[in-house]
Amino acid sequence: MKQSIHPTYGPVVFRDSSAGFAFLTRSTLAGETLSGPGRPRTTIEWEDGNTYPVVDVDISSESHPFWTGASRVVDTAGRVEKFRRRYGSGGNGGAR
């Protein structure tokens, strides 16, 4: 690998502000960069007693409807019937 062209890769806490959920992982946001967002200015003391930079996110697996089971079931049958009423029942290769 070439030296001094890769961003710093280190521990960062990502915090979901809507669910009160946080997790510690590694990211390139841990270091200073010449381009891009750079190191987060806020820090948090984690459960292990160390202080890490924290990135606030709007949505995570704790608040996303797909992962929480709060997703809606879409009425696809109603959409198909609406399409058929508007454009015909089909079955003849697209000709009217």
C-alpha cells in the first residue's frame, strides 16, 4: 500500500438520535481528512470508559421501519386492478 494516501481508520460511535441507540464501530471518520467531513467535533464517553468521536444519524436499524417491523403492507392487488381498469385487461400482447 502507498503510504499517507489512506484515511485514518479508527473507533467511532454512531448514535441514533430518534431511538436513543448507539453503537461503537470503526470508521474513516475517526481521523482528520483534507477533503470530506473529517473527524466529528463531539465526543462521548463509552461504556469502557474511553472517549470516542460521535456521529449522530437520523435513522438506524433501531428506528428503520423495515427492521422494526413497523413497515406498511402495500395493497398491490388494488394497484393491479387500477392499472387494468385504466389500460385495459391486457392479454392481447398490448394491442387495444
